[in-house]
Amino acid sequence: MTDFPDITPAIRARAPDLRGRLQANAPLAPYSWFRVGGPAQALFSPADESDLAYFLSLLPVDMPVTTVGLGSNLIVRDGGVPGVVIRLGGKAFGAVEVLPGEKIRAGAAVPDMRLARAAAEAGIAGLEFYCGIPGSIGGALRMNAGAHGGETTDVLIEARGVDRAGRIRVFSHADMGFSYRHSQAPDDVIFTSALFQGRAGEAATIAAEMSRITAAREAAQPIREKTGGSTFANPKPQSAWKVIDAAGCRGLLRGDAEVSPMHCNFLINRGAATAADIEGLGEEVRRRVKEHSGVDLRWEIRRIGIP
Ligand SMILES: Cc1cc2nc3c(=O)[nH]c(=O)nc-3n(C[C@H](O)[C@H](O)[C@H](O)COP(=O)(O)OP(=O)(O)OC[C@H]3O[C@@H](n4cnc5c(N)ncnc54)[C@H](O)[C@@H]3O)c2cc1C
């Protein structure tokens, strides 16, 4: 793998008051659950929201910008990601604040599980479903993350973010345009925080529901593997795993990439897979499913960068 030309000196020259961390050719594999893929040409971790806004306002308009969260729904391709990759760190974007009226505000870098726990401790019900989702609030807003009968759309009041021009924007629930695993908020927006509405509940009942969700997940999903979660969106009214299973893809291999024998809508890096192995396996699954049942599977996992 060859490195990208170093663009960080030119960026620093345009934005001399930058306070966040800017690195050239930074490996991204450690930031993705699959643990594969090439570097970011430049990786920026802003010091806070105003640093992010400053950075974006001064970045050349033709510079590609890609946002990553906790990388639990992501394949970083082997050639890496040209331009700037932005990853919000927990120090600046990791606060959780319990507010009156069963509301909670969380930074975009907060893991979904931490939000669920904070809500439980405060006796706020309705956010239990987040305890099983291994992403961040930023990823949950972009993907309308959900599970076990709850979705981000059910609990979100508003989200805050910064657009490509560096403007701070606030999106009401309606502005977010949520649908199944999707938000219509403009693609360029980097979410920085969100405000959620729960309802009054009993801490013990909430904790019991979270334990039930965790146990159900451990029994049904390969959650300790290097994976990206559900690979394809359910081709409603069918389930992705059913059409994949029917096409004989359970356990299918390409290099060290595998269709999980436990849950066949999950792809797994068994150790030495490349991003090309994983994506190629996914495409092979799509081809076989199309041939077998005529269904066009749509990737739910985001794929970024160059092959
Ligand atoms: C074992 C396992 C189980 C899973 N189970 C579920 C499940 O039950 N339900 C479910 O919905 N998902 C599930 N997922 C998928 C994943 O956890 C969710 O999609 C999650 O919301 C992704 O968040 P992330 O922070 O990891 O985002 P990433 O994977 O890093 O990125 C996903 C997308 O979000 C965007 N994004 C991330 N942060 C921001 C931000 N701050 N601003 C703007 N855009 C941003 C990225 O650009 C990208 O398009 C599972 C994944 C795994 C590995």
C-alpha cells in the first residue's frame, strides 16, 4: 500500500488556529470493527465544535470529507480514504447530560451503550434498545440505528451538527427525515450532539430489559467477531438473512472473509481478510441471492475509500 501525498501542511497553512489533531496517512483499520483498510490521507480529530466549524470553513471546497464514528457499520477499502477523514473524539464530544423532563443530551462520540446506561441510571425508560448497538450517537443519527423494537427516530428531539461550509445547524426530528436505517439530513453534515426524549421508568425494570436485550444478542449474533453488523438492509417484507440462507451462502468464504455461520447477514473477518475479500464476498452473496430468488440486496454497511 502506498501513502497519499501529505496534505496536512497546506491545511495548517490555511487554518493556522486549528486546535485539534491533524495527522497525515493515519491508519483507519484500528477504528473499524472489521479491522481492515488503508489510511486516511489526513485524519482530523477536532478539539471541539467550534474547532470543527473553523476547520470546515477554511478547507478547500473541493477537498473530500468523510466522517467516521466507531466504525461498526463500515468497510474501509484497502487503498485508504483520499481527502480528510473526521473522527470525533470522546474528550470533546463524549458528554452525557441528564435534563429535567426525562430528556438526555449526548455528544456524537458517546457510545450508544453508554447513553442507554446513563438513561437507566437516571430512571429514564425508552432508550434501552441502544444497549445492544455498538456504534456512536453520530452513527445512530446517520443510520437511524435501532433494535429490539426501538429506533433513533422514536426518541430523538433534535440533532446538532456542522455542515461542509462550517455552519452550525440544528435539525428537528422532522428535518432528520428518518426511514429504515437512513436519515435524509444532508450528507455533508457532521453531527456533534443530540437531544433525546425518554419517559419515566423504574431503574430496576429498565436494567432488566437491558439484560434481556444483551442476552438475546449474545445468543443470536456474532458480536465478539470482527464484523460490521447487518450487511444488507432487509428487503422488506423478507429478511436479508433468510434470502441469503436460501441461496446457500451461510458459511461462504473468500480469503479470510466469511458469511457468519451463526447469523448469515453478518460478514466476518476471521483474521487476515482484506477489505477486498469482505466486499467481494458481499458482492458474491448479492449475486447468488439475485440468481436464486430475484431479490436485489442493498448494502447497509457503508463502504468508504478506494479499492
Ligand atoms: C455486532 C454488531 C451489531 C450491530 N447491531 C445493530 C443493530 O442492532 N441495529 C443497528 O441499527 N445497527 C447495528 N449495527 C450497526 C452499527 O452499530 C450502527 O449502524 C451504528 O449506528 C453505526 O455507528 P458508528 O458510530 O459505528 O458509525 P460508523 O460505522 O463509523 O459510520 C456509519 C455511518 O455513520 C456516519 N457517521 C458516523 N458518525 C457520524 C457523525 N458524527 N456525523 C455524521 N455522520 C456520521 C458515517 O459517515 C457512516 O456513513 C451493529 C454492528 C455490529 C458490529
